[in-house]
Amino acid sequence: MNIAKAAGLVLALLMASGCAGPRLDDGQAPSAQETFAPADREKMPDLAGTAIDGRPIAVHDYRGNVLVVNAWASWCGPCRAEAPDLSAVDTALHTRGVRVMGVDTDASGTAGAAFAREHHVTYRSLHDPKTAQLLRIPKGLVSPQGYPYTFVVDRQGRIAAARMGRISRAELTALVEPLL
């Protein structure tokens, strides 16, 4: 088997063991991460719509900041496990120009809002129940069928890192720091 096929198989197995459907798991799904040199960064699409708080939200609202975009669902164990770490980064690095924007993929906006309250989420989340906004992300960076996944966007609006699976506060901070 050639290297490309083997890498594809490994990535598929990693994604299959994460949150790929409406089920609960232990929050310890494996992850895959890639960072991009400035010359290789693709533009982050302007995901936009209504947040779970009922107000408008868009990627362009965060222009000029380092932006962390995290796709999640309330039924996803790793999503629940990482929510406190995302909030901690949002709070700790806010004054340095880091913002976090969630993308809630729950069918019901009330489920996403309940998740945010229960987990004391400090950042706003776009409600994207049919993943129409998430499907605008450049192909091949993550699997849109598995949650959670995270993008780190530089101050110029380009994707500097993509992460499939749960991300910790330390891992996220390490991805964000070079962009500050």
C-alpha cells in the first residue's frame, strides 16, 4: 500500500472513532492536526448567519483578530470535554486579540443554547443545523462528518491551522501564540 493510501486509511480511522453521529462517547477521541505556512494558507470563508443567542454573527465580525472557529454539537462527548478549554483561551487571550467563534450543528437552536449555558461557554456560536456554512470551508482540511473540529485563522483571515478532534487549552494556545 502506498503512503498516500495508508495516510488516508489512518485519517479515516481517526475520524470514525470521533463524534461522527448523534451518540455520546468518552471525550477522548483521537485527533489529527495540520498547520500551514503563511504562503500556503487559504482564506477562511465568511461564515455568517444567526447565533444561538438569536443575534447575527459572522467571521468578518472578528476581522483583525486571531480567530478560533470550532465546530461542535451538544451530543458530542469530545465537544463537551473541550468547551471549558475553548472558553479559557477565549478569556485568557482576549486582550491580546484572540477570539473564539463556535459553530453549533445541532438541529435545534435550543439544544445549542442549553449546551452553552451548561458548559459556561464564553464565546458566541453560529447556529448551522444543516452545515451549509461549514460546507463552505475549503475541502480536505477536516472531515465535515465528524466533530469537533477547529480552525485557527490568522489576522489576515487565512486558515493557519486545522484540527480534527478534541483540542486542549495547551494545544490551542500553542497554535495561537505564533500568530499574536
